[in-house]
Amino acid sequence: MLAIACATPAAAEVTGQSTSGFATAGTVTVAAAPERVWAALVQPGRWWDSEHSWSGNAANLTLEPRAGGCFCEALPDGGTVEHVRVIYTDPDRQLRLSGALGPLQGE
């Protein structure tokens, strides 16, 4: 977790756009072993800001690190929300997601 907190600030580049959406890419350098970074990355409930969740509690966020897996959130009333879907994994190297976060989801 400390490695992620000490990472170089990320800057995303828009790599594609259309009338129905856009794609971004970004790179962050982290001074930690890849397996430790991966282990932290796939536990969003431990690092996501609760203020940027629909339930108000980041502990309700989960991520299944497999193609087709869900970055999802459990809601207090028993509901759920899919934030994005996992479309590619190369453990300890790359995690690719697709979807619309926050207010973009309703677009």
C-alpha cells in the first residue's frame, strides 16, 4: 500500500475518442516489487477513496482480476453496481479495464 501511495503521480493520455466514448492510457512508476503492487491493486477497497463510491464506503468495492471479472460495489440496500469490467490481465504486469466510472456510467 505504501508503494502505491508513494507512486509518481499518474497522467492519463487520451488515446482515442468518438461520439460514444473515449479511451485513455497512463503509466505510473512504483518503487516496489510487481507482485506486491499487483496484490494491492486488486484490492480497491483498501485504497479507493470512500468519497468516490456510491455506498460511501470503499470497503464495499471488489475486483475480480480475470477477463470478464467485475470491479463492483455492494450497496447498503442489497444492490450492486458494476463500475468497470476486467478485459485483460497479465498478473504482476498489466490490468486492463473497460467501462464508465461515476457520472459517466449514465451516459
